[in-house]
Amino acid sequence: MSDFQSDTTYTEFTEPEDPTVIIDNSDSASALGDEASRQIQQVWDKVSALLGNLPDYVTEFIQRYRRPIVTVGLIVAAFIAVKLVLALLGAVNDVPLLAPTFELIGLIYSGWFLYRYLLKASNRQELLGDIAAIRDQVLGNGVR
């Protein structure tokens, strides 16, 4: 005999028989149904109480966090406005003669602005006065 062989003999394994359990369905089924019904009713009561108080929860939440909600709303609105402006500019830029026309109008207005306000010292003082008046109006300083 070689070193890996063994003298042990094996017996055949047989599985035991399945045990049978007899359940009286009449009492246990009604008990399980009553328990499930009770649990469903408890969950339904909790959900209906939460939904019933939902306006109070929302009102309290809005009163407590009014400033952050407004801030987030303004940020979202600004983001949407920037996206819309970029889409509008992209659409205008695709029109064949519109973009060069706007460039020409911008150059003409820039030339007029230089001629009107920046060439003479008296006109520069007028421009500074206009800017100061607008600044005071926006910031709320000065006489009304």
C-alpha cells in the first residue's frame, strides 16, 4: 500500500426523514391577521398624525430658516438667470449678421462716450458728479 491510502472504510450516509408539523390554521391564522392588522393601524395612525401636522412643521421650518432659504433661493435664481443669458447670447451669436452688427454698435457707443465724457476736464467732472449722484441714490445717502 502507498502512503496516501487509508485502511478506513466509509459507510453510506442517508438523510433523516423530514419531520412533519401539524398546525391548527384556524386560531393561528386569525391571530396573525389580528397582529398584522394592529401593526398596520399603528403605522397608519403615525403617518396620518405626521401628515396632519405637516403644515405646522413647514411653517415652523420656514420661520426658523427664512434667511438661509432666501439665500439658497437667490443663488439658484442667479444660476438659472446666468444660464438663460448664456443661452440667449449663444442663440444671438448664431444669427449670421447680428453679432457683427452688435460689435459695430458697441464700438460706435464707446467712441461717443470717449468724445462726450473723457476728452475735456469739465466733462469728466460732470461724469464724476453723475456717478456720485447715482451712488448716493443707490446707497441711500444724500438729500431726497
